[in-house]
Amino acid sequence: MTEQHATQTPLKTPLYDVHVEAGAKMVPFAGYDMPVQYPLGVKKEHLHTRDAAGLFDVSHMGQLRLKGANAAAGLESLVPVDIIDLPAGKQRYAFFTNEQGGIMDDLMVANLGDHLFVVVNAACKAQDIAHLQANLPSDVEIEVIEDRALLALQGPKAAQVLARIEPSVSEMLFMDVKVIQLNGIECIVSRSGYTGEDGYEISVPSEQAVEFANTLTAFEEVEWIGLGARDSLRLECGLCLYGHDLDTTTTPVEASLLWGISKPRRADGERAGGFPGADIILQQIATKDVVRKRVGLVGQTKAPVREGTKLFDAADNEIGIVTSGTAGPTAGKPVSMAYVSTNLSVIGTEIFADVRGKKLPMLVEKMPFVPQRYYRG
């Protein structure tokens, strides 16, 4: 998800009026007017999601259906991920790559049996649709879903809340997905999210989104959560933000996303390569030869180290830049993501951040900074 300041009038999600009524501070984000925070405030929203259940409006994301016998093979040709053998009822994280091995966007792909359900980032939506239209086989139908909102219910109490509406959701495991009736509303539900917590993403018809959201926020465990806390939650759990921690000049190897490259698509896999930039990416995997790596950094002082902060080694050589940073409400210390010279990416390495002219010490630390709590059964 990428921020952009659109010159045209921002779009509104089906839940815009609900956010305004709830006292949200609305800001332009990826072409939409979106809630950045509510009266609770970013820190309390963050902590509430970690302790109970937070509700996020993510309707600005792009929702697509890919239909046809060649949909899986066609999509697989654009990502270094196993789509052909993705089981029905399962979802997988993927990313589009370009011919240089850079990441064009990251996305979620779900197999709903008779079609693939794809969710792409808001600011990359038009680009991604054009990319699919230009590169998928002609017999694959691309349906851009314009009539559904998207909600994320996240936190340790998310499952018990949603199970009050439909008990069977508690049986779903992380990355399960299905079409299910919730209060008589046909929803596409996946047990996934962007906070590192257990939870669900729920695609709901636009005309029923307000009713459904109000049903959820009526439960005492549930609070509306804005973009501000969404950002600090995902960062603590080591999740990348497209346009910040990932971009077209960054390969999956540099981004420490090897786990996102499926075994069948690797050099010794049964369907090795065959995606844009495969030669470059597979060579980087084989040789580990990259000049920079994405790392986690923990501040040794109390000052947050934000995106854009330059990083230096002990000899005062510039060696990298911070791509995301937060005070770390749950971690209890400032945490950042950064790209640094590969030789300085080892856990425990001391690095210095230039914050308003002061060189503040930070240590390279393994991510996530706060344990992920996905429900795997």
C-alpha cells in the first residue's frame, strides 16, 4: 500500500460517513479519503488491537476475480509463487516482479474453486490491472470488483467476536478462505490480516457494509482503528509496506522475502523460473550476492527513528536508509525497518541513525519485533 497525494477529489469508501460519525480524522491516502485515527488516538488504537479486536476499513484496496482454465497458470507466470497448486479454500502471499527482478506490488491470491480472488494495493490498483490485462492469456477473464467493501477484524478476540455471528469461522486456520453467510450477507472471508495478530479480512457487498460494520462495532471488544495504528502494528510484526519497504528497484532477495518464493519456482523446483526477472532473482538466491538487505533495527535510545533517516557505520560512512519507523507501542522501544549494506546486516551489528544532527545508536535485530500470533490450529 502506497501513499499518494492525488490532485483530483479523493474517492470515498462505502464507510466514509461511518468514520466521520465516529470522529475520525480523515486524510488523503492512495486516492481515497481514509481515517488515519479516531478519538481514541493512534497509540491506544494500536494497543487495543493487540489486546482485543480492531476493525479496519481497507475498502481502498483493489479486489479482482480471475476466471478461466488458464487463470492459475497465467498468474503464476507473473509471480515467483506457486499458484497452480494453490488448494481450493487457501490464500497465498505473492508479488509481481519486473524484468530487473524488482517488486511491482505485493498481493494476496485466494483459490475460491471456480476462480481466483485477488487483492492488490490501493495505489497500485490501476497499474496492476493493466499489467494483468497485458500479460494474462486472452481466455482469462479479469473482473474488477467495484461493488464490495473490505473490512479487517484483527486481534486476539477477533475470532470469538466473529464466531458469535457465524460459529464456523473459528474452525478456519491462517490463510484459509471461503464464501460464507454472515448475518445473511454473502461475504468472502479469509483468516489473515496485516497486523501480525489473528483475525479476518472480510469482503462484503458495498450496500451492506455499513450495516455489517455497525454489527461488529456494537461488540464491546471491537473499536475502529485507523491507518496510523495499522502502520505501527504491521511494522512491529515485520510486515512490509509497498512503496516504502518494497519498490520496483528492490528484489525479493534484498527485501529478505525468500520465504515468499515458492519451492517449485526456485532453481531446483519442478517449475523453476518462468516469472519476470527470474534469472536475476534465482542468481541472487544462489550466490547471496546483493549489496543491501532489509533488516530490523531497534533504537538504543527512546527517540523514534522514522522513514528517510540516513544510517551510518561506526566510521561515519553512510551505509543505508530507514524505510519505516515507529515508537513501538507494544515492543516498548523504537523499531525501524531499513536497507543497509549487506556486510552490516548481521544480527547484533551496531548502526547509527542521524536524527536531527545526532547519531543515535541502533542494533540490527531479527524481525518480527513483536511475535506474530496467526492461528494455525
